[in-house]
Amino acid sequence: MPGADRLEVCPSAPSKPPVSNGLPDISLPCLGSGPDVRLADLRGPLVINVWAQWCGPCRDEAPYLAALAKSGKVTMLGIDYDDPRPELAVKFADAEGLAYPHVVDQDKAIQRALKVGGPPLTVFVDDKGTVAYVHRGVLTSQQQLDQLLEEKLGVTR
């Protein structure tokens, strides 16, 4: 897919047992290149953003997420959700500077586990793999995102 080479390769993580109150035991294919990602293997501090290229509020919050990714303070993962056109998702991520790894969830596999009503949704995961907080809806400012990072994960930018 054009532009996919500008996204980070999806990480491969050693298999870990699922954590109580952790991410669901679901594997999703990488949007760019790299292996499928098993969400239950991921540990933080991690911020997962559920988005779609057709989602206006996702576009509004993209600059805050791009700035966070550039800071290197946390690991980032994007989930392209319920999106029938992954090639447009790659273009969106590239255009918005969302260069961190992304996976694709065309079948809404995370919907039930994370109670996704629709994008955007941002998940904060601690170093033990526990979901510390789920923010439903658009992030309205960098200050709001930074405050959530500090409150939920103890990370300051």
C-alpha cells in the first residue's frame, strides 16, 4: 500500500498470559508491515488510539497523538476500526503524522471487549498490561491528553 512504508513496523512481542482487566486476547493484522499483533501481549506505558479515516473527530485529535508519539514517552499503537478502505487509512495516518504502528480491525473484534461504541477511543495501559483508563470520544487538547497520561499512567511530558 502506498505510504505504508512511512508507518512503523508492528512490534512482535513475546507471548504473555492475558492479564485480568487487561487488553483482550485478540490478534489483529498490521496496517503497514510486520506481524499480527496480539493485544494481550502488550504492556505499557502504552496508549492505544482507536480511529478510522472516515471519522472527523479522529482527524481533530490526530495532532495531539502525533506529538505524543514524537515525545517517545510512551509506546503508541493505533487501531484502524471498522474501516472498509485500509488504503485510505494508510494515507490518513501518513498525512496526519501518525508514524507509529497501526493494526486493522475491520471486523470490530475489539468492540465488545473494550466497549467501543465507535471511534475515537483512547486506551491507557500500564506496565503490567492492565487497562488503566478508557477515554471515549475525542481528545480536545494536548493539555487534556497530557493530564490523562499523568493521572492514569504516571507519565509526564
